[in-house]
Amino acid sequence: MKFHLLTIFPDFFEGPFKYGVVARAAEFGALELHVHDLRNWTHDLHRTVDDRPFGGGEGMVLKPEPIFDAVETIWPQRGGKQKVILLSAQGRKFTQQVARELAANQELLLICGRYEGVDERVAQHLADEELSIGDYVLSGGELAAAVVVDAVARLLPGVVGNHESTVNESFEDDGMLDCPQWTRPADFRGWKAPDVLLSGNHAEIRKWRKQAALEKTARQRPDLR
Ligand code: 9D3
């Protein structure tokens, strides 16, 4: 799968994509990452990407022309499995279900908003989807785009090994959180790992974990059934 990121901070992505699953997947060719500087599609001396909002108000809004020009240069013709996604605080909520839908595409082009917003014509006439990663205020779409790339990339074939299978994860199988985990030492500062996990009784362990996951989900995430 090919990911394109359109941003005014191309250097931002040097960090997030240098480590872990995404970096490894890019190395062995399961995915390609292409970071594009939005200012490449400006034509004035100051490489202007933003302007003041019509109707007045605080801050600046990303202009439509460089964004349309960029997307239309990257994809002169858009096929059915190429999706343009605008990351914005006003988008539909990004979830594991949305990640699975996006993973079915050949290419994604993620537009990172900045400033107070993006000219609405980008959402209306250019993007296939407008996505938010959650109900909190970020200072731009870059961090959100990195989140989307990570969540989608690990669903691609061969990116995450079978030992850490993606089919059995929280939210994916039963809408429940993972069970809590412990490792050595069995006694740390007097806080003991549950005896059952050291018992070697795998039927008991399975039962206990199911119950622990249920209790933790009810406590932390009563919204999940
Ligand atoms: C402070 C300005 N806000 C109210 C007037 C609106 C606003 C504009 C731009 C709020 C956030 C942003 C920048 N955020 C994103 O571009 C963004 C985002 C987010 O803030 N939260 C969750 N997901 C996303 S995806 C992109």
C-alpha cells in the first residue's frame, strides 16, 4: 500500500515513521511512504498556503489552490482504490473499523490541516473522507495522519507477524479491552502477580483472563457494551 502525506511540515514525519512496525514494513516493501511539502504547489515568492477567514475571526485558513493542485499532480486520475482523506477536528471519528476499511485501498493520500482550519471546498469537492482521531484539540493534522498510517499499516498482509496476530486484538474480536498482563518479578515491592497466572493451569488462566478483561472494560470503558 502507498501512503501520501500532504503537509506544510514534511520533516515532522521523520520521527514517527523511523521506528517500529511502519519502518520495518517500508523496508521490506509492504508499504511506501511519500511525504509531500504543500509549499511545492505555491506560486508566489512567500510560498503562501494560508489566508484570513471570510467573515472574520481568529487565525488563518489553508487556501484551496495549493491543496487541489497537489492532489491533482499526485493523482492526475483517481481510481476507486485511491482515497483522499482530510484530517480535521470536524471529521468522522477514526476507529479500528475505519482502519480496516482504509486498509482495503491501494493508496491513501492524507491531507494534514494546520492553523484554524482548511477551506471547506477541500472537504466538499476534493476529499473522499474527513477524519478526526478523537475528541480533543490538536494543533494540526500531522500527528493524526501518523496515527492513521500506523493503524492502517499494521493491518496490511505481512506487516505484523502471525505471533502478534491482528485478528485477536481489543476492539476487533469482541469490543473488549485486553486482559491485564504481568511479568517477572512475581513479587514487586510486595505487589504480587495473580497466583492463577503462575499455576500452569491453562483452562483456569483462560477463564480468569476473560473475567479480568470484562471487569477492566466495565471499569475503564463502560461505553464498550
Ligand atoms: C483552536 C481552533 N479550534 C476552534 C476554533 C478549531 C480547530 C482548528 C484546527 C481545532 C483543531 C485544529 C487542528 N486539528 C486538526 O487539524 C486535527 C485534529 C484534532 O484537533 N483533533 C482530533 N483529530 C484531528 S485530525 C486533525
